[in-house]
Amino acid sequence: MESTTSAPWPAIYRGRKAVDLTVTIPGSKSVTNRALILAAQAETPSTLRKPLLSRDTQLMVDGLKALGTSIIDDGLGNWIITPKKLTGPATINVGNAGTVMRFLPPLAALASGEISFDGDPRSYERPLGPVISALEELGIQIDHGGRYSLPMKISGVGEIPGGAITIDASKSSQFLSALLLIGPSMVNGVSVTHSGPTLPSMPHIDMTVAMLRDFGAVVTVDESSQCWSVAPGSLTGLDVTIEPDLSNAAPFLSLAMACGGSVTISDWPRKTTQPGDQLREIFTRMGSTCKFVDGGLKLVGGASIHGIDIDLHDVGELTPAIAALAALADSPSHLRGIGHLRLHETDRLAALTTELNSLGSRVIEDETSVQIDPTAGTLHGGIFHTYEDHRLATAGAVIGLVVKDVLVENIQTTKKTLPDFPGLWTSLLS
């Protein structure tokens, strides 16, 4: 998100005054951007219903349009995607969106002509090397000045031979998904083997596989050898309704956790590959009760929030929300397996440690975890810096529910995945 000089946003203080709310969460960024990549390769048009309209998805739409794909709004908020031959030259801005900076370059390599990629300053620091190296190994010419990062230029010749490739996706599962998503369009398909010591965010890989199959791809998974194969073939356009973004539901569920009462999230799917679905189990362990009801998922807050010792390696994006609640808990928490979060929109472990400690908490970080002891200090007001990270911003808003005078710097960074977080938050609590 671009920097802003606007005044910090005063978080809405409520205290332990119970809520009784029903909330409709905008669509999933992860599902929307994967659907866009797949629809752009299909042989027939697709309709995306209830897509997320945010900075990250708009960057993906703009990038696909620059490559020649037709994407129009039908006037009802649905997107009609008509695939066309991918061509350059084009210039694509990835912002600071991981899905855009990693998913679009392989697709652009299928185009003819020169495609230039640039983005926010932070995008230059985020890991992209394994995707670039894989494309080079597959015969694609890329000018990155030897940095193996943004900015860069891809010289496409209209096809990718494909075949077997080995990558280390330890720093981001998106490296693996990026190659799998265009597997059907490679001449020989693609077979990707992960070689690294760990593989974060497995639910997102499962999501990629499931969506490829929905569009008609043939995908084979060999978990024992950590190898994923996608056969070459045509994709068929879909009429698909985008699920609500369950990770973005975290701060809204936290309203009942922090203040008491209940929050119902509309249209929570009974079955999904979204990592956010694990909030049901995690928040139950932290003292709430969750159950499916007509129309969605209902969370009822407990008498207090309990600390938790948990490995979040597969669901790292939930860490800021869980950390905010851990700072309000009645016992210590240990959030483990999250070293890869140092490479996200910001170094999330360092940022959470700095900002929670600045408000009077006691947080200790190490290379791959944070320990939060809410019994060792008393939280107080102050500025909660967000480092242009949308999940830091919502974490600050949650803390401000029960801690007076919290000011969240650059609340507008939430536009990355939520169209109007402060407006929705305010409407619920006014």
C-alpha cells in the first residue's frame, strides 16, 4: 500500500460490552486471484460472482488486462472473464501483492513479447527467486539484473515447453502454486518437486490443486515425494461464486472474543480449503464456542480469552489476529513455526513484537516464533504502527476494542484485502 500522511485512526473502544452481530465478509483474495489466473487460460468465458474488490485483486485484474484478457463488470458486481491470446508488450504493477508478483510472471511467460514487472519498494525485498529460476530453467528469458527479484522484464515467445522442475518453496507456498496454475497451458504440462526442508501454508496448495481440478485440469499429487504434476490440456470456464475471505473474518470474530457476546459470519462454507477455516478450532481453544447456524458460522465469546501454544506454520497469515487476542488473554501464548512471516508484507514477527511491547505487553521473538505474556504487563494506549501491512492494522483495531486510546497508523492499508475495513468496523460498533 502506498504510504499515507493522514492522521492515525482512533481505534473504537468498547470494553467488555457484549456484541450481537451478523457480518458479511467480502470475497477471498486467494480464491479470487487464483480464479482469475485460471479463467484467463480457459477456452470459454468465466463468471466470477462476489469477487473481492481490493487493491490486490485490482492489481491482478489490471495485469491480466494488460496481457489482453477481457474482464468486465456486468453491473451487478460480477466479473465476466473472456480469455484471449496473451500478448505483449505490457507493463505490470504488482504493488506489494504476493499472489500478483508470483502468479502473473509465469502466465506472462506464455505471452509473446516483452512484459515488464515493477511494484512497491517492499516488493523488491520479497522473495521471488525460485519462480524466476524455474522459469529460466524452462527456457524463458528474464532480465532481472542478476538480482532474482523485482523489477524485471520477461521476453515471452508464446509458449513454455514445461516438464519436470525442482524448487525450494520453503519461503512461500506461492512459488509452487505459481507454476502449477499454468501447468495446463505448458506444452508438456509441469511436474514440480519441492526440495526444501519445510513447506508453509499447505492449505493454499490444496486450494490451488482443487481449483485447477474445478476448471478441468488433471492434477496428480505424490505427497511422499512432495511432487505435484499437472497434465497439459484445455481448461473450461466456470460460473463460480467466490467464498468469503475466512482469514479476513478473524478481526470480526475477535469482536465477540474481546468484548463478549456473539458474532455470526454469513455464508461460512461447510467445506473449504481456505486456511481461515482453522479459526473455528483455534478460537475454540482460546475460550470461545463456534457452531454452524442457518446462514453462517456463529462464535460466542467466553468469560475470558485463554492463551494458546500452537504451531501456525500452515496458517501463518492468521498470526497477527491470534497475537492480538493473545495480548488480551488470561495466560501466556507461544505462536510457533512462523519464521516465513518475516518475508511477508513486512517482517511480521518483528513488527508484532515491537508494537505490542510499545503498548505495554511483553513479547519475546526468536527466529521462528513469538511468546506473548499478557500477565507480565498492563496494556495502555499509544500509536500502533502497521508497516503498510493490512493484518497489522486489523490487529491494532482488535486491541483497541478493550484498550483505550489506541491509534492505528495508516488504517487505509487494509484496502489491500478489504475494500473499507474502517467503515465496516465503525458501522458494526456504532
